[in-house]
Amino acid sequence: MDQQVAIAHGADPAAFEALISQLMSSGNELRSQAEVIFNLCRERHPDALGLKLAQVLHSSQSLEIRAMAAVLLRKQVTSSSGGESEESSSYIWSQLTPATQSSIKSLLLSAVQ
């Protein structure tokens, strides 16, 4: 499993896009495996996960992948209660370094433009 997490966070953006695609899979087994990998990424590498999601949102050629990356990123960096307590298991914004937060903001602004 650690090897799959490393591949998802590697230099090749296609591997991370494949993970996002698997999260959208209609097959329960494939989707469940992707969810485990995604959750491990969130727990162990929140900075890398946030940046990868923002980069995919900004530059993926697939509209579906970009849309899913946007949904996933929103869930990771926002909380419905405005704070961290209610969704602390998925809310990672406060765990990110200031440099990562700044990079994500820049990528989001660039994607909007």
C-alpha cells in the first residue's frame, strides 16, 4: 500500500489522475482500494495531497478528472461548520504549511482565470 501512495505522489501526474479516476469508479472493489490510498495520502502527506489536487484541477486534460479534483480539494480544505472540529478527519487546511497554502491559493486563482 505504501508503494501505491508513493506512486500517487510521484512526479508523474498521470498516476495521481488514475487514482482520482478510480475514486469515480462504479466498481466497489476498485473504488474502495482507491479510497484507502487517498485516505493514507491525506493522513501521511497532506501537503502533497493538497498540491496534487490543485495541480490536477489546474492542468488536467480531462474535464471529469478536474471536476472530481475540485470536489476532493474543497472537501480537504474547507469545513461545513467554518471550523475544523466537525470534519476533522477530512479537513487538512490547518495541517498544511504556509508555503503549501500559498501554492494552492495561487493554483486556484490561476485555474479561475
